Amino acid sequence: MNTTPLNSRLHNCLITILELEDALGQTHLGPALQKEFTVLKEVVQRLGDVAVEEKDVCRIEAATGRFLAELKVSLGGRPFSMANSPVRLLQ
């Protein structure tokens, strides 16, 4: 795997989203999201072969943050957890 700082940052974003798979799979959106999670897993596996630029990583980090914020809002501000463990948020 390409372990440049940019690739590591991108990997962290993707893994953060994948960590939500089990919990989101139990919601009404679960069936619709299953294909997206499958594609995301494939991207993570090939990430080492991808050259990324700072602007792309920044855009993906921002999108990940928005996704997590929207998820929190849709849950009424309640913490979202998987197997009784809190979700790790981007800092």
C-alpha cells in the first residue's frame, strides 16, 4: 500500500465510513447502502495504487465530515455507535 501522508488521510476517511456499515445496515437505508459499501471496500483495497493530490484529499475529508454531521442530525443529535463503541470522528 502506498503509505504517503495523503493516502493515509484518504484511507482514514474511507475506513471511518466503513466502520458505520453494520450500524447503518440495520436502518431503513441498509439495503440501498449495501452496494455503496461494497464499492467503497473495493476502493480501499486498491488505494495503494492510487496517486492522490492534496485538494482531492481535502475534498474527501470535507465530504466525510459533512456525511458524519448529517448522520448525527438525522439521528436527532444522538451519538451513533456500533457494538456499544462510539464512532471515531475526524478531527
